[in-house]
Amino acid sequence: MQPKASGPRAQENSLSPASGGSIPLRKFGKHDVQISALGFGGHHLGDAQDEQTAIRLVHEAVDNGITFFDNCWEYHRGKSENWMGKGLKGLRDKIFLMTKVCTHGRDGSMALQMLEESLNRLQTDHLDLWQVHGVSFENDPALFMRPGGAAEALLKAKEQGKVRFLGFTGHKDPAIHLRMLQTDFPFDAVQMPLNSFDANFHSFEIQVLPELIRRGIAPLGMKPMSGHGEPIQQGAVSAEEALRYAMSLPVATTITGMERLDVLHQNLKVAQSFQPMTLNEMQALRDRTREVSADGHFELYKVSLKFDNPEARMAHGFPLDMQSAEVKEMIQATGNTGHPYPAVPK
């Protein structure tokens, strides 16, 4: 049975539609900062046909009003950050730049080293938002907060002026997100999957989103099309209604991957003419997708290894999915900056 609407669902979405073909801007949590309601995903940028295409994608995104740019130290072994840095050259003051650190429970000193590598790749002297990547395991909150852990590194980087805001991400289990929040670390943002399938299965929308709003933390939605668009390809939802649903939630931005120009243009069309779904429309989509949501097969990032990052699994001493594209990239890499780091201390 669908839980009774409460919190962010219980009120009609009051977001203003775009005017004059612009992308709506939204407040970044409790801070006096605004970001574009559509965010540019960094992982898919590394899937672009080539560097020239990636740079063009970034340029067109900025020209058309996207200000929020997502990335991560370990995406495509650094290629995503490198290509984004080249694309944003000369445009840094026009955008809100985020990347993620990939200690996955290991020492804070490693986090600071990764930060320097990310800043170098992205060709900037600071990040607007630095987030802990992919909290996935029961002990991740404790490992994050332990003496000498990543929490100390995040605060140090902020004190040094190398980052403005701090957050964490994850797509595995809403309960782990809640335990991260219970550490009472001063998070400014939290990133999580939000789509109509999530609403019916191990739901971040139901469990985590209301708590972020209560705390004044900026909710960042991701995977509006379930990662690689399988439900669109199989006809469960259209790309437009998937993106509209995610953007109609009370989030600061909805981050989605755009590795091709046609995908970018498709998403820009939705964002630049954005009309929030009504509560009835959102409920109708949740109802329509409930049956195909039940086993998580459109959210494999929650129930399988498919989206587990190898850096996280190695840190915890777990076997890798040898069919994973990222594992194959790791095996093939030669000049990779991701030199062998130690596992989480036991």
C-alpha cells in the first residue's frame, strides 16, 4: 500500500515554471545560493564519443542555463573530471561545481590528496560542493566520523577555502543515509536517487527527503531515468515524464547524465519549458509504475553490483563485478592517478 502523503508530498508543488525558455533556479538548502533545477551529471560525460564532444556538451549546457555540474574523483579513472575541466575553462564563474571524494571509509589524508587531484583535473582552485561518494555499507557512517577519517578532511578543506559546502551521496539504502544524518555532521547537501520507481521501493523519497527538508539540507536528486534509461527503453515511462516527476519533487536540482547532444537537447527542452506535475499527476505515475517497481529491476543500483563502484568494494575487501565497465576500465588503465590505496583499517 502506498504510504499516505505527508511532508514534501502533501503540499502542491509551488515551483515556478521557467519563463522565456530559461531553466528555473532553486535555493541551495538554507544558503543564499541558487542553482539550476537541472544538473549536469559527470559520470555520463566520460561516456561521450570523444573529448571534443564532451567539451561541446559542457559549453552547450552552460549556454542554455545549466549551472550545476556534478562529478567524482573516480569517474572513468579521472577522465570525467579532466574533460569537464577542459569544458569549463573560462566558464568557472558561471557555474556551481561539485565533485566527490572516494575514501570509502579510509583515511582523511587520502581525501585531501584526492581533493588536490580533483582540483587539478577540473582546473579550479576551489569547489562549490565537495561530497563523500557512495555511502553503501552499514559501517560507513562510523568510518566517516572516526578520528583521522574523512569528516576531519572535509572540515579542514572548508577551513582552507578549497570547498564552500559539504555533503554526501549514495544510492543503495535510505537507512544508511539516515544514519549519516544522525552523525550530526554539518552537511549542506545530500544526493540520492529520486524517481517514480524509488517512490515504491526502498524509497529515498519517503524516508530521506522529508528529513533533509526538516534540517534545511539541500536535497540533490539523481537517476531520474534509473541510471541508464532502462525503463524508458522498455516503455515503462517516457523520458519527459521521468524527468518531470523528479524535477517536481522539492529538490534543489535533479542531476542526470547527458553523454550525447540529443540527450542534452531532450533534457533542456523539458527544463526550459518546465511545468511541475500536480500531486495527482505524480500519484498517477507512482501508481502506474508500482507493479514494475516491486523487485527493484529498474533500480539495480539498490539491489545488485551493477552500479557499485570498484573503489568502494576494494576498500571494504569485497570481490568486484568483473563485468562492470568501471572494473574493465580499471584493469585497462595504465597512467591512472588512482594508485593503489590501502583498505579500510580493521
